[in-house]
Amino acid sequence: MERTAGSLAAAGHEVAAFLLPREGEPAEARRGGYAIRRVPLPDWAGWTGLRRAVVLERWFERTEPLAAAAAAWRPEAIHAVDLDTLLPGARAARRLGVPLVYEDRELCLEKLGQGTPEWIGGAKRWVLDRFTRRLEARGLALEREWIPRAAGFLTASPLYADALEERHGRRPAILLNAPRRSDLPADPGLRRAAGLGEGERIALYQGSITPSGGAQECIAAAREFPPGWTLVFLGVSWMRERLEAEARARGAEGRVRLLPPVAPDVLPGWTRAADLGLAPLRPVNRGQAFSLANKVFEYLHAGLPIVASDVAGQGPFLRALEAGILIPEVTPATVAAAVREAAAWPEAERRARGERLRAEARARWCWEVEEGKLLEVYRRVIH
């Protein structure tokens, strides 16, 4: 969002991003040349118990307050991100008579059923499964109604584009979530925050963490890391307690550090201070399997060799770059073996590989390249 809004603002557009509230953030702010306005969901979106059925029935209308606030701003175009905002955004664009740009960043239709915990069974599972099938049918109907009518259509990976084109007969523009080029040197802040000395090595897992992201397997693997290597998470949020419990259960507290997110403008320096990037993934849907996570591009820009799952989205991409070690499945044993293999590379070879990856990322896999695609979409949309 920051890169998209910032690029459009720098190109001369007046931009406002309408987001959900976040603790510690003001309701209104200005950053990077664009406005940020935080709008809460309706009260009914938080209903639980039997009233949860109302929430599920109106699932695709939850973000109506954001669309209403955007419409009150009287824009000349509305950019709706992901299936949660498609219906309210499309309705607002139709009422105003302005173009709609729709961006599906994750194959959102594939995600609708993954929120039901595995331990739920019996009648409750049957009810939730029925609601999921209904949501999937309604989500597909919304896509079929509005994607052909959107003035602009975007997604975040080539395999996403293939899937969406197959489903709807329209190929979206591909806007990779790659960072801007950065010349920040390695920032000692990472080691200070982790309580590690200069000579200790860091296997870094940065970015958002989900149960299917392989974080718990990495913690289990940390006990088998080579001497002097520590697993550092950068960006831990809602899974922190679960990860801390996993580290205690595995007796790995001394080999694991859990750090909160840092600001985007300092992140490149912190990433460069690591020695290895981790991108394990146990995909639970095609959206995850087809993804090219932004952490992968951030590792490349930092010149870090990468240990990653050999899944459809990132496996062939990283193999072509010879960017590190691909593991066929995410287990503590495969992660630990890959880290040991990378740790055994001669230092000169590791540095040479890092400089090559960094140069390639700066030339081809950066926002300076991607924003041209975004601006071309908006040139067509606006004119």
C-alpha cells in the first residue's frame, strides 16, 4: 500500500488510503505525499456466537464504511484491494461514476475456508463448512460480475495472473511486491535488539507470520543449527505467545529471538545485517503456493542467501537465480539441514553470491521497475 500510494502521489495524483484502525496509529495522518484515514468496521462485524451467522452472511459488505468514507472524499478513481473490498468499492465507484481499479493480491477466493480451526468438528464444522461454500460461491459471483467491468486489474505474481486469467478470461497486470532500491549499510540495530555479538550468525525470518508459514518448524530446527547461529524473527505480532511456547517446549530459548517490526525506512539495513534469509511455507491453498512473498525480494536486495520451500511460486524463481537452498517440505530436519549447508559455504563464496543477488535484485526485482506498470495502468484508467 505504501509503495502504491507513494508512487501515485509522486506522479502528481492526490491520493488517500482508507484503512482499518491500528493500535497506536492516529485516525488521520499524512505520509509519503498521501493521506491516511482509518475507518472502523461496523459493530456487527465483531459479533460472535449465534450472531456470527449474520457476519458470515454479510461478509463481503463489512468494509462498506471504508468505501463510504472514500466516496465522501469524491475521488476520480477507486482502488479496491482484495475481495474484502471489491463489492463496497465497486458500488461506490458506480455511484460516483468513476473508474474502479481492482487488485487481487493473494487469490483471495482461495483463502475463504482456511480460517476454520482443524480441531472444530461435528455439527459446528458442518455449519461452518456450509457457510464457507456459500461464501466461495458468492465471492466467485462478485468476481465474475465486477472484474470484467473494472477499468484496471492487478495482481502480485505471475501464477496469480495465470489463475485469474483462467477463471475470468482477463489477464491482470502483474505488480510484484518488491522493495525500492536501498543503499543502507548493515544496521547494527538488529544484533543489538537480538542481544547478539558481531561474530554471531543470524538466520532471519522476517515479515508476517501465520501458522502455515513454517515458523514453528524453524524453532524446532534451531537446536540443530551450527554453533554460533541464532534464529531471529523480525516482525512478530499475534503469534508471539505461541512461538515463545514452542521455543520453551523445544528447549530452544537460547537459540531464538523474537523481535517486533521495524519501520519500513530502516528495514533494509536490518535485513542486510543478517547472514541468511528464511522463507519456509506449508501452503494451505493455491494463493499461498503461488505467492512471491515480499520477504523473498527483501532478502535478495540484502544479498542474503535464502532457505525456502520449493513451492510453485517461489521455487522456480529462486532456482533460476541460484539464490540459495530449496527444501521439498518444511520440517525441522529439512530446515536445520539447509541452514547447516549454507553455513558451510566458504565466506568468499557467500559474499560473492550475495553481491550477485543484490545486483540482480536492484536491476530487475525492484519497485523502481514495478511502479512503471502501476502508472501505466493508471494512465489508461484516468485517460
